Amino acid sequence: MKKFKFPMRYVPISATILVFFIVYLIGIISFENFGSPKVFIDLFVDNAYLGIAAIGTALVILTGGIDLSVGSIIAFTSILIAKMIATGSNALVAIALALVIGILFGMLQGWLIHCFSLPPFLVTLAGMFFIRGCGFIVSEESIGIKNDPVFNFIQNDLTIRLGKGMNIRFIVIVYIIVLIAAIFFSQRTRSGRSIYAIGDNELAATLMGIPVGRTKIMTYTIAGFCSALAGVVYAVYLKAGNPLNCVGLEMDAIAAVVIGGTLLTGGVGYVFGSLFGVLVLGLIQTLIVFDGRINSWWTRIIVGLLVLAFIFMQNLITKISKAKSKSQ
Amino acid sequence: MNKSSNKFRHLVWPLVSLALLLLFNAIFTDNFFKIEVKKQDSAQAVQTPSVPTESPQPGTSWITPENYETVSDSTETAAQTVKDSAGQQAVPEKKDGKGVSIFGYYLYGTPIDILNQGSKVMVLAIGMTLVIATGGIDISVGAVMAIAGAIAALLISMLDAGNCIGAGMGPSVYWIIPVIAALVLATLAGFWNGMLVAGFGIQPMVATLVLMVAGRGVAQLITDGQIITFDNPGLVFLCNGHALFLPFSVWIVIAMYVIACLLTRKTAFGLFIESVGNNERASRYAGIEARRIKWLTYVICGFCAGVAGLLAASNIKCADSNNAGLYLELDAILATVIGGTSMAGGRFFLSGSLVGAILIQTLTTTMYMKNVSPAIVAVPKAMVVIIVCLLQSPVFRAKVLSIFASKAAKGGVQ
């Protein structure tokens, strides 16, 4: 009799979803209003920018690379938009320019990484310094976005109001659209599958005739776009830009991706998992805010422990599947 | 490429970059190379500095001979404040600057200042070089620095309050306790990293990510989220005092460098590291305890991070868990890579890493002296890093060569 076998590749993402529900359950049991839909919706509103950034990070990690420039690009685009609006530009032009810069910057990073076979870690590290500094060149001070028609339109007219103070803001819709597009891209398109092939074994992918260079550069370009879009969302969310924003956000994004069940060495995992990774991070923060007694630095420790647990699980799974393929 | 006959070949590019930078400074910055030997005024005589008549530009009027007494104190703090405003909350506390000086003489000047400020990255780079040589990486050193600084500051504040064993020894002696505690804790952190990497076989980048994420939380746990300040003379001396003409921190760097060199070049340890970095499995078959070697490099790296954490805390006389050592792991890695150590592992150059660290610090200091905002310093830094990496990349060299020598291009550089 053959037992029902749960596919090994679904284990990490199931664990992520399980962790999410456990944390959510803990919240509901501990606090009276934790289960209210408003808390759940706010989870998305507060973490939309992180989620979008995590999508790009997830794709890059799937190729076996890493992108450390995420937080800096968010800070740069948000301050760029705020500055341009403050100097009288049209907000739409500012947003478009920010996105184009993000795309070009991602492309540049991908080009350097692929064409000169520089370590992704180093290139995006330098990129992080560079773009953070560029943010300070734009403005060293925080700039607010006041009375801009486009931002007001996004704020007031594109929000889905469910009543009782529950508002699904436009940034959440943007996040979900990007997420669905990324899932479709990674699962159903040729380029998306190439990402997995490269992440699993770059040499084998090259030998199979997969356009490794093009795919890698494209992935970093997408990551740059996602970061820039996250910056736009962040500017909309805060209605301000600050070059000091999001210091270390790249690590949150990486942690979300790892907790989302993606193998950091590449090739294994789902973009979909990053959603739950981000939600788990957000839930932990919400829990700590609800409690009020626990200090916020516990967030980092808990996140670190979660990352560790997932790394161990991934390691175990990799070993088991290796042992299986050997025994066959 | 042929096996380099020149022992110092790896140092060429970093040294050339450094020389260019220094040349730039020699031409465009006044008094850059002016090093003053000044006798310490133990009687703390009335300071009557001739205030410079021209309006003091923060960059160029650094430590000029006329105003060194006041300016060196105030601008050092100011420079620190400026530097820290990039991400750290500086403590605008006037340094007393009267550390113990053995012969009563100080060397003052920008080059000395570069060495002093760069000491943290230099110390980190020594440990990082060994880790990278095994093919690993340690991105948690910044967080470990924060932990080390936090425990040192906590213990010294407890000792000052008399709440800890050893408080009876008096403040001139008991500062040893926090130093040892910080080093032990940092070494333990390195042990933890080593355990994950060598013991459990997790990828180094991933394994050290855990401590990088959680480490600052731990540091804040230690300090209870506070920024603990201290003014114990012994602890402050580490990064602000002078001994034998040079800042004490420079002596720490020299001592650690000499120890590391002896350890790696006079024993088989260095060879083992390179062997493991080249091919771990082959080394294991050859009878080298590859795991133990890797583990040990992480422990050493943790120890170095502890020293750097103490220096960082000592420099600003406080432990700031959020910002101590922020991004310094990146500086340390950059210093190592600039110094010619390959990220893939297998060969390492401690001297190169030190030169790399000095290069980074010189660049930073040059920017400050040219009145560049500290936040923007990151831009040229990043460009230098990319350029140096490109120069070291064999692919880039081949491509450039193929452009210059058309014959080579026909040879088919892919």
C-alpha cells in the first residue's frame, strides 16, 4: 500500500504558513482585538513596501545571488519623489523617473555581476553605498509631500473603504498585483523557469543552452524595479521621503524570503512564500506593539531565531533529498 | 597567469590607489602630511591657543600646529560627530584627551588620525581575511561589535556603581573585567558562527546572517535598549590614549597583525586555511581537519570583532547597540577584497587587508577634509570599490586587454 506522500518541496512553504497561523493564533488568544479584520488589513498596509521589496529579493535569491541595495533604493526613490514634488514637478513624472532609475540601476548591477563575474554580494553592496549616498545628494533632510493632487487622489479615491475604519489602501492592491505577476512570471514563463535552473546549477543551465546572462541581468533589473516600486509605495505610505529610511531593510527582506521557505543558495522556493514571510515579520511586530511590555528589540531576536529554524529545516530537507537521490 | 614571482604583487593595486589618494591630498589639502610631535602638558596649563584668524573650515584647519590643543580635541569630536551623523547618534561629549602617555609625547596629524580611525576596520579585516580565505564570509561582525561594546559598557557601569565582583579593585584596574568579558562574549559569538558553518554545514553567508539579524537585538537586550556612556580612563584609553608616540589603538592593530602573521606564516595554520579554501574535500582527504580549521577562523574573526567593538565603544565612550559597527562588516569585507584576498577563498594577504582598510579610511578622511558631507562619502567609496574589484577581476582584465591589444582579441577572449 502506498502512503500518501507530501512532496518535499512543499514542506518549507507549508511550515511558513503554519508558523503564520500559529503566530496569528497566539495573537488572537492573547489579545482581545487581535483577530479583528482591521488588524489583518493593516498588516498588509504596513508591510506592502517590504513585501514588494521581498519579491525582488526572492527572485534574485532564486538565481543564487543576493541583492543588498534594496533598502537604499527605497530611500533614494522616496526622497527623489518627495524632492521633485517639492520643487514643483508632476508627481507622475517623479514616480516614472524613480521607477526608470530603479530599473537602470538594477540592470547596471546585473551587468556588472554577469559580465565581469563579480560576486553579487560585493556589487550590490557597493550599489547600496552608492545609491544611499545619492539619496543624500538629493536631500539630506526629510521632505514631506503635502497637498499633491496625485498623492491625494491615491490616498482618497483609490482606497477601498469597507467601513468601520477598514481601508484597503491602494498600495496593498499594488502589492497584490505585483505579487501575482511575480508568481506567474516565476512559475509559468520560460524566463521564470530559467531562474530556477540557474539557481540550481548555473553550469548545467549554461550547458543546456539557457540564456544565463540575459536571465540574470533581467532578474537584477526586476529586483531594481521592485525596490524602486517599493520606494514609491513607501513614499505614498508615509507621504514623505527621507534618505535615512530603511537602513538595513535588505536584511528584513532577505529574512522574509528565508522564512518564506526559499533556499538562500538558490533554485528552491516560491515567490509566494515571501508573502507569508513578510506577514510573519509583520505579525511579530504587531504582537509586540499589542503587548506593549515587551521591548521592540525582541523582534530582531525572534526573527533571527526563525531564520535559524528555517535554515536548519532547509538543510535537513536538502540532506534528506540528497540521500534519497543517492539511494535510488 | 604565471605564479607571481613577486611576493608583493597583490599589494600593487591597493598601494597604487593609496598613493594616488595621498598624492591628491599632498597637492590639494594643506598640511595633510604635517605630523607634529607635541609634549603632553601634564600640568594642564592654561591653554592659550592662537585662534586661527581665518574662518575655520572644518576640513582644512584640522589639527594645524597653532591650534592643535583645542582644535584637536574639539575637531576630533566634531569629526566624529560629523561622521556619526551618517547613521549614529554621536555623543557630543568633549574628550578630555589627557590619556596616559608613556613618554609624554604625542604625534598629531592627519595620517595618524587616519590610522586611529581606521583601526576598527583594520582589526576586523584581519579576522575577516582568515574567514574569507577558507571560502567563507562573516557578515555578523558588526552585530558582534555591538554585543562586545554593550557588555563592556554594562559591566563598567555596574563596576562604577559597585554592583559587581571586582569593584573593590578601583577604577584603574577593574576596567580589565569588561574588556575580558567583551572579548570572551565576542569569541563565543564567533564560536557560534563556526558551529553553524563548520559544525552543521550551513552556507557561511546564511549562517552568519542569523547573528547579524539577532545580534543587535541581543546587544539591546544587554543594555536594556539604553545607550550606556562611561568615562573609565582605562577603557577610554583604548581608542583615545597614546603610547609610544602613536595612538594606542594603532599598537593594538600592530600587535594583532603580528600575532596573526606569526600564527599563519610561521605555523602550518595559514597553509591549512589556504588548503581548505582551495578544496575542502581534498584537504580533508589529505588529513587536514577542515572543519576545525574553519571553525577556528570564525572564532578568531569573532575575537577580532570583539576587539573592534571595544575600540568603537572606547572611541565614543558609549555603547550604542543600534549603530555600533553598523556597516563595518561591509568595510571589513571591502578592505579584504581590495587587499587581494579572493572571495572564493584559497589565498589571503593580511598585509593587503590592512592596506585596504587604510585606503578606505584615507578616502573617507579625504572626503571629510574636502567638506564632503559624510553621507555622500558613500558614493565615491562605492565607485572606488567597484573600480578596484573590476581591476582585480580576471574577466575585466581580459576584456580590457583585448581592446588594447587587437591580437589578443583575435585570440578569442570570451
